[in-house]
Amino acid sequence: MRNLLTTFFLFGFIFQSNSQSVPQKLDTLISAYAKLNQFNGTILIMKSGQTIFEKAYGYRDAEKQIKATTNDIFQLGSLTKSFTAVLVMKLVEGKKLSLNTRITTFFPGVHPEKEITIAQLLSHTSGIREELRDAKFRAKVLSGKSISKQEMLDYYAAAPLDFEPGTAFAYSNSGYNLLGMVIEQLTGKSYGAAMQQFIFKPLGMNNSGFDYARLQSRLKTKGYSYLSSTRIVPAKVWDASGTYSSGGLYSNTKDLAVWNKALKENKLISAAGLIKCYTPVKEDYGYGWFIDSLEHKKIAYHAGNVEGSTSYFARIPEDDICIIMLINQTSTNIETIGSKIIALLYDKKYSLPKPKQSHELTAEQAAKYVGQYDVSDDYVTAISLKGNQLFIQTNNQPPVKMLAESSSRFFIADSHMTLTFSSTGDGKIQLSVRDGLWNGSGDKKIINNAPE
């Protein structure tokens, strides 16, 4: 999205000249993704406080064939970070702390040798190691097991910093989980209770909260790692202790429209505070928001991913546009959809998604990929060949046919999985695998100084 938006040139706003076609065009775009099993959920787009498009696609519960509605509730994933950042800024404006407050004020054991600040946690410039990069930590999150705050703190303190604080950007759930602990210390409440008291309840966001696993509501969506008319893979809800203040909130599109209005009207933090949130520090990230530009107009947005749920929330303050998408399936293309929606709204070119097309490889092209790959200890991968057809086998599961998009890029039918082969500098063949939110890579094994 970030690269695409900067190429736009604004000649005329579509709402002024061609407003009758907007809903139809939006429905055509989202329907195209829905037909490719890439959009199951709800979308709401607003302009100047008025809804210009709102629709639900697919199922709230696919197994029970319960249709989706525009009131359905979804996990927000990393969109939670925008809420965490606004609440921290609210505490800053209330003189409870400052952006320059050192994290050791609250947690003396977290790299006391460095002056890591609240501002650096907000902007992902602290250097604190991303917890999900640790295999044991990640395995515990994916399993749905509870993780204590002390476990988190011990990891943050023990793991070496990725860089000198303030010198670089590295997206870090760890930093935002530390901010959640700061919120708890300053408010004397749990993170979820603090969100209720200071944001959700005052704004009347009655379908928003923390800890999706414990939510009791008929509007609660069931999440899916993969969802199509022929294949349904339910997703396990991650324990809220693991997603915490970096990804543990839930909401629906109507509540997020209220959130948008509150930001616009400075009901939570001042205009100056929101400007700070929307000012990039390093790369294109401010405080809890990614920042892009369109003809010198700021676009503030955040996406979120947890297994079985994907979110997207974008604001173009100058034109008072808000785009909200919530889907109950694992997805890695929500930002691409957001980019196309913005292109559509500003009457710029965009393309409808198309089904992947496969073509045959020659025997010579296919044969060089045959062998075993060191993707990871828990993702044992072997590529085999029958005729000119390649197959992938992982963890001793039955072999699956690989379909070639090009001579080096493959996909698996009715699946999120993509596989890309490349040559390393020393002549080895490397396999990169993307399967939903999981990705890994490994070199082709060498046996007796020859490729296996």
C-alpha cells in the first residue's frame, strides 16, 4: 500500500463527479475478492460522517452456514496498537507520564543500560526484540496457552536489543505489550478494564472489548485459517495473554465508525496529540499508526492479523474518509484491497483480482527443485517429481501437487500456500514458503557434497 499510494495524482474527487457509481464499483471489487475466497466479513466506508458503502460477505459461521451481517464482531489483531497508542497519549496529556519517560521507571530490569523511552515503544524504535521471533514463545502463542507478564518481561530483559534505541525501526509486538503493562501500572486496572473505562464505555462502543475467547455474543464470528466452498479450516483463538495490548482487542465496523468520529472530534486526545500520532518517526510509522500520503494528504491506517481474523482501518483526515474492513479468515492481502479501494475512491486505476493461472514446466526446469529443504526443524519439507509434475510433502503428510505460476514461483490449489525458489550467492537453491501467517525458508540439503 505504501508504495502504491505515493504514485497517485489527484485530479478530481470521485464523490464530487461520479458518486452514483461508487457503491456498485466497491461491491464489484470486494465481490471479486470474495469469489476468490479472499474476503469473508464486513466492510464500511464513510465520507464526512455519512455511510457510502456497507455490506457483509460470506459467513459468520461457515460450518453452520450462518450468514455474515454488518453487526458481526471480529478480532482486531494489531489494529489494537492504535487503541493502545491513543490511550497512552491520553495518559501523557493527563500528565501521568511523558513521551520521554524511561521504561525502566516501570520495569527496572528491561535493559537498564539503555534509555528506552515511551516514545520509542510507540514508534517501534526501541530495539526490543520481537517476541514472536523466539520459537518457544511463538509456539506457546500459537498453541493458545496462557503467557504470564513475567514471562514476557523476562524475555524482553534477556533478549539482546536489535539496535541502539532510537536509531532504526523494527515492528515489535513486544514494545506494545510493554505499553500495556505501563497502562496497567498507571491506571491500577487490567488492560481490558482500562480500555473499557477510558475508551469503549465513554464512546458507547458496546461491541468492543478485550479477550475474544471469553466473549459471549451471538454476533461473535468464528475464525478460519482457510475458507472456501470446498475446504474449511477452523482457526484456534489465541489466548489473550499472548496477544495482549499488541493484538487482543475485538470490535465491529459500527463501533469502529464511532472510534473514527471520536478521533475526528478529539474526544479522546487533543488535535495536537493526534498530530503526533500521525507524524512518522522512522520509516512510515508514527505512534500506533502507519502513515502514507496522497497529494500531500495524510493517510493514517493500521492492519491487523491473528490466525483466523484480519482487520483494516484507514483515515484520510483532510477529506474525512474512513475505510473499515473486518474479515474472519487469515489473510495477507488486506492492505492491497485497501489500496485499491482508495484508488477507486479517487478515480484512479486499479485492477480486479484474478484466479491464479498455472503452466507446465519442462522436465529440466522441474528436476532442479527435487530434494529436501531445511525450512525448519518442525517443518520438514521434501520436493518430489512424477513425470513433469512437482509435489511437496511436509512433516510426512501426503504429497500435494505444486502448480507453477512461473518457473520459480508455485502455489497449492485451494490453499494460501505459495512457494518460491531462488538461488543463493553460493549457488544453492533456497525454498521460501508462505502459508497464511507462517513463513519460512531453507536451503536444499547437500549430501556427500552433492545436492540430494
